Amino acid sequence: MASAFDYAPAPESRAVVDIAPSYGLFIDGEFTEAAAGKVFKTVSPSTEEVLSEVAQAGAEDVDRAVKAARKAFEKWSALPGSARAKYLFRIARIIQERSRELAVLETLDNGKPIKETRDADLPLVAAHFFYYAGWADKLGHAGFGTDPRPLGVAGQVIPWNFPLLMLAWKIAPALATGNTVVLKPAETTPLSALFFADICRQAGLPKGVVNILPGYGDAGAALVAHRDVNKVAFTGSTNVGKEIARTVAGTRKKLTLELGGKGANIVFDDAPIDQAVEGIVNGIFFNQGQVCCAGSRLLVQESIHDELLDSLKRRLSTLRLGDPLDKNTDIGAINSAEQLARITALAEQGEAEGAERWSPACELPGSGYWFAPTLFTNVTQAHTIARDEIFGPVLSVLTFRTPDEAVAKANNTAYGLSAGIWTEKGSRILAVAGKLRAGVVWSNTFNKFDPTSPFGGFKESGFGREGGRHGLEAYLDV
Amino acid sequence: MSEKSEKIERLSVFKTYKLYVGGKFPRSESGRVYEVTDSKGNWLANAPQSSRKDARDAVVAARKAFGGWSGATAYNRGQVLYRVAEMLEGRREQFVREVADAEGLSKSKAAAVVDAAIDRWVWYAGWTDKIAQVVGGANPVAGPFFNLSSPEPTGVVAVLAPRESSFLGLVSVVAPVIATGNTAVVIASEEAPLPALSLGEVLATSDVPGGVVNVLSGRTAEIATPLAAHQDVNAIDLAGADEALAKELEIAAADNLKRVLRPQPVDYFGTPGTDRLTAFLETKTVWHPTGSLGASGSSY
């Protein structure tokens, strides 16, 4: 199908962000080189242009950062909550002030559309700090005792799909509760965390309270295993999450894990089709499907399968894929060559196992990492693409006849992070939502996030909650 | 008959202690038993020595019971837990004797333990329909959405009952697990399993559906190892594990990301907090658009 409208390019200006040619590790309030002198390059996934060269943390740097955090902990945890609150409010405000710059930076380093970084990531980042700032002097009212204590040094490892938002989810509650932090951003998206270090400087945050260690999995493993870390928080793949759970076994470290998902988006025959289609598109193509809570399995009631698929395909044909900095772009670049290879291999496996593959006519740019929006029909529960998390813009379509069957299929996964329900019938929403084994259930909407709303999974999607009052527990000695 | 014959003391009837699985009282499928003695080394009973297969059977029973129990109303679960306290009160003397034997306590101390255990059932019975209000609630999201977080039971929980506190400790770890709608596979104290096995008899007559609590006796490590690695067990309470076993089991539990409650010092006589309730709860958050009326939709 041809696109209904042609749009003139409307690129957001890069001039708003000034990326230095190189960055150090941020330890004890200073940018410093890695002890081993190693560096790595971070590229723009949409062009493969090198954006900057970043110091690569190793075990020695982890030790240095944990020591700095430990030293800072004494004073930070002894501050009145109202003082910690003010630092966090300052950070929230500075993020708001610099949000356009950070949105462009995030889009450059991650490859996601500016529309998303500008309208989703950055507003949520600022809101998260603002929300937890308010908790810092009210912890005695949070339901964890009258004087809940912080844990100490938090080692935090975050993924590349929402780099700054995941940083906010980790750092804001940790600081509000009086912990200090060593955070390792993902190796493909280190820049926004390093800009955040500068925000800490502007906010006057005491040195050592936040330490940022760009690096690879080895640095993350060293951080998680470090003897003087009291709390480990990880967002990423289920396999790494299991490895971390083994590492902290037998210690007193408190652990929270936000891992993979294979969310079911269930559409009943009485659903408002146009709204459902928007929800399905958002569910699997938001951030190129590189979302742990993506609605990657569409469960559609058999009687409306053809009608829904027609509408969905028509809608997919209007999605604009291309320059992430273009304000009209719906689908940006895949974050890395490695991730693109994984998506490609799983999609090929879907075809090989007999599912039917479809993509709209879609021209992919010549450089960078790109994958066209893709859907598979005739998918069975046994297919790999119905079981494994693809973490890309690939939707598997399955059908059901009864609500019971829909629930059984939705729950037929080792994961349990998110689910969607589309129906006009209120009692059906509540009945189905009650039966779904998932931490977040979106009914007649999808992919909504809010700092006040706890987020996290059942089963192998991990444990612990981030956001809301619930999110405090992970950082308190309770 | 001669009235003059010397009074012969009546021989008591021994009880064959059995496992409690799926609402039934099987022997171990392995046919094994082990000798249980009191604190002075006197023989008390031959308790079943459960095998891996018994552990797996118990998980199947617990999974089967999960839908009904977690779907029961909180009010109903509270009444059932209260019924357990009622039944225990009636069997108080039996448990005082068993606890005294098991833990080498005087009768009065054992009575205090049993009373505390009965009261603990009452305490948790009252929690079933309150915990959701305490830990859940509406979240004021910045948008036109209704947003509600509710606690839900994690699923099948393996419980290593405390070794040293064979009854009060046992009740203190089992009651919170099932109060919230989980089902449990319980490993009784290895040295003192008899109060736990007798508790099975109480549960069977207390309206607790079969499979909600399953009690196994035997070698703790032998039974716990397959449970920690079992893919259909959602969580594990390591109260009864020593440091080395706890670490080993926590590593095995990582394989399907079981929720793990590590061993910690507990004064079982003290009033518990909510920790053991919340340790085996998941938070589910449901969103729905609210729609919106115009600003003039209401004038007061």
C-alpha cells in the first residue's frame, strides 16, 4: 500500500546538544580515565556515525566507585530527608530545563524517534525524580515502619532501550531513601548517563553519591559481585537476571530484577477496532518493539481475525520509518548490529517454522541498523516466535475462541510482565485481568507508564516493583 | 472375673505418622521411614522419609489447589484459617504433649508454645481481607486513567519449616503463605517432624481444601533440593535451612527466578510483621482509561 501522505523532512536540530569527543568514568564527583586505560566507541544506530569515545570500566574501577559510594553514604544517609528531597527536586528541574538537549542526545545514541524521547522518555524521567523527591522526607509514612533505613551502596545495571528513563527508575528511589549509587549504563547507550553526571554537578549533589561506570557486561558482573554492595538492581535479559540471582545467592544483598516479557495483547470481538489497532501498534512498535513489556503476542478472537488484520495492515502501511531525529518518524533504528542480527534470526526462524510473514512496503535506509515492522500470522503456541522474547518490531498473531482460552494462552509463557485487554465489556475486563499472571495489565490502552504506578513482573519477568510507594521497598532495610 | 487382679496399665495405641499430600495421608512412596526420638533419645515414632518423588507429587497437589484457593474470597480464607485455630484448640493437649516431647520442654512451656501457635492462626486469619488494602491501592497517575495495584499470591511456595521451633515456628511460616492465597509444600523440622505431621490431620478437618498445605517429613536437604529446582514452584522460604544449604538452594532457585526468603533470626513468640505475607505476593497493576467530562460537567 502506498503511503497516504508524503511528508517533507522535519528534522530536530542537533545543535542543541554538544557531545564531547571523549568521556571518562564518573567517580567521586570527577570524570576520570579507566584504570586499565580502555575506551570504547558509541555510535549512532541510525547512521553508524561515531558519537564519542568513552572510558570503559573494569573491576578496579568498580572497586574505586564502590569505595566512593561507601564513603559518601555516611553523610548522605544522615542528611535530613528534606535535604535529600531538595537535591532530587533540583535534579528534576534541571532535567526539565535540559530536556530538549537530552531528548536529542538520547535519540542520537539510542536510535529511537525524537517523538518518543521528547514526548515519553524525558517527561517521564523528570516526573520520576519529582515523584521520589517528595518521598525523601515522608518515608516514615510509607508503610515500612516509622524510621525505615537505607541499605547502603546500590549497584545498578541498566539496559539500552530507555537509557535515561531506566537510570531515573534506579537512581531516584535509591537517593530518596538515602542510599548511594554506582550505576552501569549499557555499552551501546552510555551518553545520557554521562550527561546525567553533569546534571548532578549542576545540582550540587555531594560527590560520590552518584557514580557512573560506562562499560560492558564484565563491569556489570564485577559490580553485582562486589563485596561492599548492599543492593543490586538490574533491568535487562532474563538470562543475565538468573546469573545475577546466582551471584548474590548466600549473601545479604537485596535484589530486584526487571527482566524480559512476552506480553499478550488480547482483543475480544466487541473491542473498538480502531482503538485496538492503535493499541496494538503502540504495543509492539513503540521503541521498535525493544520494550520488555511489549505486546508481542496478539491474541485475537477468531471471529474478528480477518477484519482486525486488515485494519492493522492498513495502519502499518502508514508508519514512517527513517531518520529518528525527524519529528514525523514513527519507527527509528534498531539499537545495535547485534540486536538487529538477533531480530533477523528469530524472524527467519518464524518463517522456517511455518508462520506467515508480512511487512508493509518499506524502504530501509542504506546505513545504520533497520528492521521493517513485521507481523506473523498462522502462529501456534509452539512456535519460537510465540515463546521467545524477540525484542524487536515483530508481532506474532494467534487466535482464540473463548475468554478462558485467551487467558490460558496469555498465561502460557515463562514470563509475566505485561498484558493488554480490549473489550467494551467491563465485567470481562475485570474477570480477565484477575486471571492474567502479569504485573501490569493495560485494558483498552497499552504502554502507559507513570512514576506513581508500580511496574514489574510475575514469574521469570523478575521480582520487585519500580515506581510508586512499592518502589521504595527495594531500597529500604525492611 | 476376679476383682482383685492387679491393675494392668492400659497399653496405648501408637499412631502411624503419615505425610499429608493433596488432602490425603500417604506413606512415602519410597517406603522409607526414620526414627524420631524425644530430646532424651527415647523413641517416639517412625516418620516417613520422603523422597524426591514425594516432593514432586506434593507440588502437583499444590498447583492443582492453587486456582481454587487463590480464587476464594479473602473472607472465606479468613474463616478457614480461623477454623484451623478452632480445631487446634480442641486438640490442644495432644499438641502440648507432642511439642513437649519434640522440643524437650516442660508441660507448661509447651502449653505456652501451643497457645501462641493457635493465636497465630487467629492473627493471620484476620489478615486475609486486610492485606490488600494495606499494600495495594489506587495510584494517582498523571493522565485520564483509573490505575489500581493489588497484591496477588505468587503461586506454589516451598517452605522449609524452622528446625528448632517445630510447631510455633512451623505455624508462623505456613499461615502467612496460605493466608494470601498461595499453596504450600512444607518440609517439617527434620529432627522434630511429629507436630507438623499432626498439623496435617488438623488441616484436613478444618475446611482447608486438599493440596493447599502439603506436609513432608524426612531429610530436609534431600526434599528441598528438588523443590528448589522445580520449575513449577514459584517461591521458597528457607527458614529451616542452614547457611550452606540456603546458599545452594538459592542458587538452584534462580533457575526459574523463584522468590526467595532467606533464613533470618526470628523470635517466634513476638508478634510478626507483614514481611512473611508480602514476601509471597506479587503486585498487579491494572490500567483503564477514565474518559473525561468537560470542565463544566459538574458545578459543585
